[in-house]
Amino acid sequence: MGAVLVLLLGACGDAGEVPDLGAPVGNGGEVVATEPGTQDTAAMAPPGHEPAEVALLDAGDEPRTALRLSAQAGDVAQLRVTSEREVSGDAPGSVTGGLPPLTLELEVLEVDGERLEVSLTIIEVATDDQQLAAPLMEVEGLLEMDDRGRVHEVSAAVETGDADAAPEAFDAAWLVLPELFDVLRLLPAFPQEPVGAGAVWTVEQPSLLPGPVWEVATVTIDQFDGQRYRLRTEATYEPWQEWLDWQQQAAQDSEDIPPPALREFEGSGTGELRGSLGGLVPDHASRSREMTAVAELPEGGTVQSTMQVADRLERS
């Protein structure tokens, strides 16, 4: 059964059941495992993905500075990533999950004016599940971004390597990757205009996790000395209606069971970023989100569920 939101399926499915968004993950690239010894590549941004829309509301105090990433080819940064999520609702008990703790390495491959090409590799996975850790360590990711921090394209490849490896392991790895790239949305997106302490801007972008939602984050510069910054974020979430309509139409075209119909939804989140200009990534970024949804099931009746998500990035 396709899901309106991952959180809905998490509440009405069995614990540990893998939610199915019922669609390719991005740009027509479907995320699947391949035969051992081959490489599978897929785009990880949502279909029709555009860079985050950034709109300045208040330029803040003087002096003002244009916030930009300052990177050169060969620059390397490491990030520790943690993500936890818990789903509760009408189903008995709750579902917990999220990414295993990861350490990422980002390397700037090329700088062309305002555009940066950045490779992403996973160099450590803190889990006892080697069936999951092994394929994750084979991930080769690529970020196309600009010097304002906006991601234009995200893609990844997994080299299956060992011919004896279980296909299920690579299925699991592919399911983790969208979560990883969702966490990377914690990286800041700066406005075009120069700003100072107290500046406020909005960042709008779609996300497929924890469900197809549209995020509007209001970013405020709490502290800024011309070099080091601390940003505070407050976000609201709305259903990504275009994606939900696509799901419903795809189910009709395939004569499949339609996904639950969303009837009520609310979501909000807060976050903090600390870092300094000149770095590719912030020193610290964290985000907490809570989303509640009520959906009507195809067989009748409704289901309500709430998902709480906590993400954190720390520069090594």
C-alpha cells in the first residue's frame, strides 16, 4: 500500500515495516538494488526539484556581509550525522528508527564561479548490522550546489562489490540514502543580499521525508561578528499537494490500491546552526520536527499518527 506520509504508514504498519512512497525517488531515477558486482546510480532530489527559494525579509544591522561558502578544489570536511525518529498513533505501540550514526567526508571536486561540485562518501557507520554498514561504506555521492549553500542536485551510486552480498543489504542501503540527504537539508541556504546581525530570511523547499511535504523555514541571525554566525530556524510544513496528486493518479493508472487520503495535517520544527564564513559546512546544525496527520484509509476509517524527528550534524 502506498503511503500518503511515511509517518502514516509507520503508525499503521508493523514495527520495522519499510514505508513505500510509491514513486521514483527523483528525476526519473528509481532506487533499486542491482546485481552483485555492478553499480546502481539514482538521483536523490525530488522530481522537479529546484534549489531552495530564499527570500530576504530583514537585512539586519550594519555592518552587513554577503554570506557565501568559500571553498577551493581539494577542500575536505567531515561531518558526524545522527538522526532519530519516533512514530506513535492509532496502532499499538510506536515505531522508532532513523539513520545509524554516520561520519561523512565531503570533498570539493571543482569550483566554477558560483557553482561547487562536492563528493560525499560515508567513512564510518556506527552499527552492529554489517549487512547495512557494508553497502553504505560503498556509497559514492555527488552534490551540485552553489556558494549560497543551495543544493541543485544530489545523486548517489552504490558499488555492490562482493558477489556473495545479500541483495536485501543493498535494498536497505538505498532506503537509508534518502534519509541521509534529507538530513543534509540542515546545511544553511543564504540570501543573495548582504546581511547583518538580526537579519531574517525564509527558505522554501520540498522534501519527501518524513513524507511529501513543503518546508518553509524562517531563519534569523542571532549572532554575527562578521565571521562567526549563529542562526536560529523556525519551520512550518504543509502537504506537498502536487506529489500527493501524483500518487493518487499513479495508483489509478496502475489499478493499484489507492494510498490513504490525507484529511488533516500540521507540522512544525525548530533548529540552530553555528559556524563561520569560509567553511564548506557549519560547525553544528540541529533540527527537531513534529508532524501529525489524519488520513482516510481506502477500506474505510481513519488513522492518526505523529512523527517526531531529531537530526544533528557536527563537524569533526
